[in-house]
Amino acid sequence: MIDIKKKFRDRKSSLSSEIYDSGYLTSSGAVTKSNEAILHNELELILKKKEIIFPNSIIDFYSQVGMLSLNWKIVDEHFQNGKEDEAVFKEDPWIKKEYLDNGYSWEAVKILLNGNLNITQLKNIIDLENVKATGMYDAAISVGLNGGDLRPIDTNEFAVACMKVQDGNLIDNIYLYTGFGGFPEALYDMKVTFEQYLELAYKAKCFNYWNLTYCLKERSPSYELMKRFFPVIFPHLEPDLEEFGIVY
């Protein structure tokens, strides 16, 4: 399993530092709640009581941290040089043509130009009442599965990454559910493990709807935004987005 702190949190060599070095972004960095990490043997006892078996990747994750939340957004006038930096996007001719001239507010566009990753707390995976609260219990039924067959992993607003439970085992394969907030309902098989999912999140720098872009490529509503503005937002990095259908 990858080192979560090193990959996402450390100021010197992680996604948090890459976001900080952008110059166009503001972020509070990665929140991991390391104090809520659970020792392997303790987690196995918890899972035994819940009658569910986790793959090693998930056990390793929660033995490092209690969760993983990372969000970034474009700076604004409240930051030093923020008004000028924001104008790079706000005054972009393509954004004006495709969004601002078509009824989108700049605040709505800024949401599309943000980044997020929200690997949920353990309780939202193992406790059915919490699964119900996330909406994924009913979502599983809606796509022809049993309630509780889908457990939320990355709980973003409109696209939820989840894993299936089969015969009491949480299978190490990520699915992406859409259907909240007016999105067309679908369940995409990403055909990646949990660890591979985190690696993809890192490559995409958690650009909004990166996981949907991975599934749909150019059919994703965020594909063109990601393609055009990833190099602008991260001018100091060499894009590695071929797996998302983006080649420069």
C-alpha cells in the first residue's frame, strides 16, 4: 500500500506541496485524522463483528489514517495577487464562450475548476445505517443490486466511488456511481483496485470529476476543462493524463 502521508500530505514531496506550488490555488492540505488510524489486529476484530472481510489495501489504508480529504480551489481577490491570478481563468476566452456567455456564473465555473478527494471514514463503509445516510444503500437497489451491496469509498457530491460486497467480502475493485444531483444514473466499472484508484487521483491532482473523466474520457463533462486547464493550474508539473484520454 502506498504511504498516504508521503503521497498526499507531506509539505515537501506530496500532492499538498504540488498544490501549494501552483500559485493559482488555495487549499488547507490533506486531512487524514492519523490519530484515528486502527491497528491491523484491532480492525480485523471490528470487521469480524460486522461479518465483512476487507481486502488488504483497505486494511492498510485505515491502519495509516482515519480518512483522507483533500480539496483545492482557484484563488480570488482575498489573496495576494489573487485578483490577477483569478483573471487568468475568469477572463479566458474559452471559458467565457462555453460557460459565462451561456448563463453560468463565475462561482459555478470555479466549482468545476476545483479539486477534491474524500476517502470516507471506516464507519461509512461497515455500518449499514451510515451507508443509508450516504444514499448508497438505495442507489444499489436502483441499479439492480441488493441494498448494502455498494459501500461508499470516495464520497464526492455527484459521483461516488464505491466497492461491492459479495459473499461477505469487500471486493478490491472500484465502481463509480452517478445519479445524485441530476446526473444520469449509471454504475461504471473502473476496473482498478483501491490502491490504483489513489494513484489515479494523484496523477489527476484530484481535478474535479477526474474519476468520471477516467471512465468516460472525452464524454465526461469535465474532460475539456481538465485538458485545457490542468497545465495552466499546474504549470510546474509534467502532466501524466494519458489514462484519462488526455495527451498533449
